[in-house]
Amino acid sequence: MDQQIINLYDEYTHKPLPRRVFLERLAKLTGGMAAALAVLPLIETSCKAGAKTSGEDLHMEYVTWSGVQGEMKAYLARPKKNKKYATVVVVHENRGLNAHIEDVARRAAKAGYLAFAPNALAPLGGTPTNEDDARQLFTTLKQEDSQANFIRAFDFLKTREDCNGSYGCVGFCWGGAMANTLAVNVPSLKAAVAFYGRQPAAEDVPKIKAAVQMHYGGLDERVNAGMAAYEEQLKAAGVRYEQYVYEGAQHAFHNDTSEARYNEAAAKLAWERTLAFFGKYL
């Protein structure tokens, strides 16, 4: 896949560009609108695909708690045995809670954790089935409200009998930035893992009490622009951290619903490192 096409799609999904402008520019890169429409399914992710991890031997449910601007909702998965578990909060990309992120939550549950995947879009009616609609809905979210809603999730988890009070989080893209934000704002958090997530402000880094782990795609110039400075800030603050760069991997390389972005080798290695990190700190 031409890197210019990937970069254009990143611009479309994160600035964002109007879809009409995106398609016009994509057509210029591919040689025509017919070619652009043929390429589009290869670079887009799927809100529906992702049911790859079986729920067998898992307890699964949807739960709600009070958010700052309405009811919040999350998908919860854990082993079926009734006992207390270390908890991993799984934070979605800028498309809301979808089948792929629920699948990631089941992977964490299969590893022995209570996996808790909130939906930032719940107060706005939930995740639309159309990816463009979901992304557009994200532009109406207030970051301070989302941050408060995710912090309140930890207060809700404290009330559950199956939660042992040992907390970690893992987030992807928008969720990677949220994982870094939670590391700054949740003192009880023990481990935060950010996949290609925007870094926190320099003045906030000394507030981090958790150990942090970062995963970056080598070709992800937009997010990687803040990588070196964040690492220096973590060192200066004495924060325990691990940082990995996967050469040749794109932004969103862990998302196995995107044919052009998914990098199987990098995704599997990064997930192995994530579980090892949780095993060490949770």
C-alpha cells in the first residue's frame, strides 16, 4: 500500500477531513474514483468485524454507571469463576466501543483479568454502525467530560465484588492518549499501556504514579513526533517505563480489522509484551 494513501487516511480520520475532500484526494493518488473506492475497504477499519476470540469459559455482561453528561456503558469480560480479579480497562479508538475492542477485552479476560471496556460515546447514544458517523460523533465530545467519565469508571469498579482493586489500562490511538491521561490522573493505577497514543503535556508527566508502556508503529510520523520528548520527561520524573517501536508498522497496527494497517507480527509481539507488563505490575 502506498504510504501516501495511509498518511492521507490518517489525516482524514484524525483532523478530520470532510469525506468528500478525502475521496477527491484519494482518487488523485490512485488514478481515479473507481480505484479509490476499490482501495477504501483495504484501509478502513470495520466496526462490525472482530469476533475472533471466543467467549467460552468467560462471564460477559454490559454494565452502566453515572457519567458527567449521561449514563456511561461498558462491556465487561472475565473468567467465569466467581472471585476477585485484577482489572484491565480497555480503551477504544476514535470509533467508540465496537466488536474489535470487545474482542480485545476478551483476550485480556482469557489472560485472567477482569476486562472492562467503556464506551465514550454512550452518553451520545452509543456507537453508530457506520465508521464515519462514529468518528464524526467523536468530534462533539468534550475531552474533559470523557476524562471525567473514565476516571469515574474506577470508582464504579471499586463497588464490584469481582474486582480486587489492582488496576491497569490499555488503549489504542484515541484510547492510547486516554491511557496516558489516566496514568496522570488516577493515582491508584498501577500500569498503563498506550498503543500509538498522544503523549501527555510535559508538566503532567511528574504526576504519573503508574508504570507506563508505549507501543509505536515505525511509520506513524504524526504520533511519533512526541515520542522522544515523552521518553525524556519520563526519565526525568523517575517514572518506570518501557518503550517499543515496531519498524515498518503503521499507526493502528494492532487493529486486525484493517487489512492495510494490521501487522500480525508486531501486533502479537506488542500484545505479549502488554500481558507481561500487566503480569509484572498487577
